Amino acid sequence: MAFLSVEQLDGRVSSTSGISVDFLRDWRRAALRLSAGHRTAFQHGYWLGAWYEAFHGVAPLIAVITDAVTGKDIAMVPMFSHIRRGIRIVEFADLGVSDNNAPILACDPSFDAASARAISMALVDGLRALPDRFDLLRLKKLPAYVGAKPNPLVSLGRLGSCSLNGNLVLTGDDYADYQASIKRMQMPRCWRVFSRHDGARFEIATDMSRAHELLDVMDMQQQERMQQLGSRFVLNDEAHGRFYRDVARQGVAEGYAVVSALVCDEGIVATTFGVRYGATYYLLRIGHAGKPWANCSPGLLVTERTMAALHAQGVRRFDLSIGNHDYKRRFGAEPVPLTDVSVALSWRGLPYMLRDHAAQGLRRFPKLAAVVARAIGKTR
């Protein structure tokens, strides 16, 4: 039987009975809990702290799940709430900037299937009991594991139901062997071509000032690319710009935030931004100066040079981000499935949950999904 405690608007806690769930509205308070728990790079304090500071139009809602018998924290779920078309929705703290979303898990507990389900349902019941009268819980891009721990929230959905996936490269301990496995990409030749330019070098920013300078160039490079493609670019607006620079400000010195570049006397030719946690690195953004430098494939080259530098520092897992671009296969990336969860918290959320489930089901049949997408497009 689960014990459930819910923080009311006046700060009091009410309870019903087995796992305890408290909801905090301030990330700074929540960050003091489970500071040493299992997480991915996107549940790091630098990432979440910067997120809650940068995106002001959201209402923080952080669930802290506790063992009612021992009083020990089991998990923390960083979320926010918002209203869309009159529907009150709870989601992960993401807004499209994170490659995955997950709870922070305590170091010691292990979950069997029944325990995972109990934890997940305690979260759902807690949200339903809040006076906010939420309608829908949407949890997107859930990995199956958080560190070495199974992700209990995956039990609320179907494994692999997300339309996106990670792209993981496992290099092994010998980087020369990995380089040989991608020899068709001709990265050594690209480096030789780039090195003919005066002052040619690869660098990783080691201080905030240089990191911000490289991010400024990255914004311009990516915006020019998006304009060429006729696509909207938002990563340099006020909120996103503040977010990425705050992550860099906090994390560059200790190697959590990785901002790298190909540089020569002619300027900054290519840039990357990613985050590292333990032996795993996530590549999140790539910018380059375009066609004049095409003979050295600057986007691919700056990625490979970043991987080589981080491999020398002990990184062995390189996630090349969500989205299945062809170059990721050429790097040897294997897809990593992610899970989407949609739970109705009220009758008003039920149609949205059913629509989400239908979309998730269609993803198992790509040809049918394409037909439906074309039909929907024609009827709009």
C-alpha cells in the first residue's frame, strides 16, 4: 500500500497511504534533494538550474518521491506545468533542449517491475490530488535506464514509443581501432586539408569568456544554415541564449559543458556544444562556416576531433543526439530507443491522451504513419 503526501498551496502536507510524494515549486529548494543520485547529463544541476532560470514563462513543479517507511528519497522528477488550449499539462523541464528526460534516482534502491509501477502510479495519483486540477501528464524521451538503474517511469508507457531516438557510438578503449572502423569518412585527410591553413588548430574552451565567444559564432553559423534551409531558428533568442551560456558559465571549467572549435587565422570555422557526464558525452549543437570550407568537411571534422579529445580524457560513450541524420550512421552510431508517456489526469485530458497513444501506435507502422500524415496535411 503506498503512502502519498501532497504539498498544498498553503505549504501544508496532506497524506493518504505507502510511497510519499511531495511537490516543490522552487528548483533551488528541490536541488538540495538527491544531489548524489543517478542521472543523465540532462538532470545535472547545472542543466536544470540554468533551465529553470532561463525559461520564465513556466511554473516549476518538482516531484520528490520518498520511501514512507525509511523516510529516504527514492526519486526526483523535474517538471513544469503550463496551459495549452485550456488544458493544464505537466511535462518534463525540457522545451526541446534536452535529448532525454528522466527522474533522478537514489543511489541505493533497486526496482523490480512492481516497485517501478508503484512509484509511477504514486506520481500520477499525487498529480491528480493537487489543487491545480491538472488534466494531462506528458513525459517524453524517457531512456530505459538512468545510469545503471532501470527507469521506473517507463512502466507508464511502451518502450520505444517515442518518434525520436538516441544515437550511441561505443568507441572502446583503443581510439585508433575506432578510427580504423570509420576510415571511409576520411577524417585524417580532412584534418590534413584543414591544417594547410595558417594557424589551424582544434580547441576546447577552458574558460567562460572563450566559451561564450564560440557560442556567439555558433549562433551565427547555425542561423545562416537555417535561413538557407528556410527553417526557423530559435536557439539564439533571449531565453535559449541565456540558457546555453549559463550552462557553459557553470560547467566549462570542470568539463561538464564542452564547447569546441576548429580555428585558424581566417577565423572560427566550426563549433560544437555538448555536455559530458561520467564516461558519456552528448553532442547537442554543431555549427560551421559553410561551402567555402566544404573540402575539409568541417562539421564532421570538429565532431571527430571532439570525440578524440574526450576519449583521451576517459569518455567511451558518445551520443550524437536525437534525429537520424545519415552522418551518424557513418560514425557508427546505433539507435537507442526512447519512450513517450501520456496519462490523463482528468476527463478533460482523456482525448489528448488517446490522440497521443494513437500517434505512438502508428510509429510501429511507418508506411501507414506516412499515409496518415499526408492525409492530415491535405485536410488542414
